[in-house]
Amino acid sequence: MRPYLLLAALLIGACGAEPQPPLVATELVVTRPMPGARMSAAYLSLTNNTEATIRITRVTSAQFGSVQLHESILDNGIARMRAIPALEIPAGETLTLQRGGKHLMLMRPTGPADVVSLQFFDDENLVLSVDTEFETKAH
Amino acid sequence: MSPKNLIIAIVLAIALSTGVFVAMRLQAPPALKTAFVLPGAAPLPEFALVDQSGNTISRDSFRNHWDLLFFGFTHCPDICPATLQVLASARNELDAAGQEPLPRIVLVSVDPERDTPELMGKYVGYFGDGNLGITGSLEELRKLTSGLGIYFEKQAGQGDDYAVDHSAAVLLVNPDGEFHALFSSPHIVENYVHDVPLIMEGQ
């Protein structure tokens, strides 16, 4: 009987679970603006729990005047930084934004702050909102 | 050749080649991990820029110490601070290991339009004491970069929101004020800790 009870318990547990959010952010790091510089960067992993591609086309933050989707590229020994139109996260996959690659460029801090909030939008709706403390270091 | 002489010849040949191999191993300096030492060190071109305190910086400012030169800009949130942090960490590790002398870390701005001496001072100071931040006129900057084969180009943007593409390499300048060795990206702390003392000793 025991295996059946266990199965039943698991099924009840599964039915009672909260539905997964469509997009989940992990490993979020926001650097402090460098001394004298009016910008910083955010790095994170975005996991798409839905069955369709999610395209983040806009990110906002109350603590910064502007947030741009950027990508650093190393091209034949030349460091290039480019604005990109969207962060595409295929169904069920994770996109990692990391140093030297895709990242959020946070520009024009609106004032001193310990916590930064980020809102991720697709073409129409708010998809994800996260808060985190600034990293202790500025890079 | 008789079989006996043939054996002697083979034994001699093996002994000789082994000896040459061992001698080469003994004489060969330890291999560098990533640095490329120029076959002939190249004097820095003539230029006149300023440091974070407003002092004039010319090629003579690079005499009598080793310098690690990186070309970047302060409005660069990703690659530039990451590279400077690698150089600062390597310098700290070399210092802890008793390396003497230590190379100075120098950031040359490829964005003199926005990078004032004051801003350069705050930026390089963040990565440690004794670092040098250089900026100045575009014309003088071009003299330095074109003489060293360093590329940079301002990209289109809106107002003050623009990026500058630039060479990602780090240059090691020797105490004679000559471009001595090149570190290409990716920049890794361990490679600097390993290669910089070897290059200095080879001087």
C-alpha cells in the first residue's frame, strides 16, 4: 500500500503547487556605478518556463534613467559593445547574461540607492520584476 | 659498414641527439603562457597627453619602470572594468609573492571627449593606488595609438550615449619606454602572474 500512498501524496503535492512564473531570474548581480561614472551593468540568468519563446524588448529601473540591452563582442582583438533589440529566451531554456557577453547597461543613476529594481517587458506586457541589492564592488 | 660499426654509429647518434635535446631543455627559458614578446622592442611614439592630476605625459614618462597599458574608457560598464580588475588582481598577487619591481597599471582613454582627468583619476583610483589614467586631445591620442597599432573608433549614439570600440590588448612597456610585449584577450590573472616576471627577468 505504501507506494500508492506516496504516489497519492506526490499527486496532491503537485496539484497544490503554485503555477510556475513564466520567466524566472537567477544569479542576478548589479554592479555599483564606478566612481565618477554614471553607469553600471547587470548580469543574470533568465529561465523561460513557458512553451513559447519570450522576447524581452525593454527593461526599466526606477534607479536608472535608462536601461539598454547590450552585448560585448570580442572581434579579432577589438572590444565592441552593441545595443541589441531583444533578449530572446526559447521555450524551456535559460539565457545567461554575463561579463563580456550580453548584459544590461544601466545608465544615469537617479540618486543614491542600495536596492535596484528591474522590470522586464515583452512588446506588450510586464513579464518579470525583480529587486536586488547592489553588489558591494563597482565592477 | 660492418654490423658492429653500425651499432656504434647508432649508439653515438642517439647519445648525441639526447645530449643536444637535454642541452636545449636546460637553456630554453620557461615558456610564456600568453604574452607575445616583440622580437625587437619598439620605442613609444612621441605624444603629449595628461594624467589624472593634469601633469603632462609623454613617452619619457614611461622610462624607469614597467607599465601595463590598457586602452579603454570610463563609460564602459563591462569589458574595461573587468580588464582593469584582472590587472589589479595580478599586481596584488605579484606583490604578495614579493615581485620587485611591480608594473604600473595605466589606462589610456579612447574617449577623451567625456573622460576628463578628474574622471580618470576616480576611475583608475578605484583599482588601487599608483595607477595612471591618461587622457587629452584626440590628436595627441591618435599619435600614441597609431604608433602602437591600437585601434579605436567612436560609435554612433544619441548625445552622450555612445560606445567606443577599441583594441582589447594590454601592452607591456619596458623601463626604456619601449613597447616590449603584448597580452591579447581574454585577460586572465594567472597568465599575468606567470608571464610578467619572466619577461622582466629576460630583460
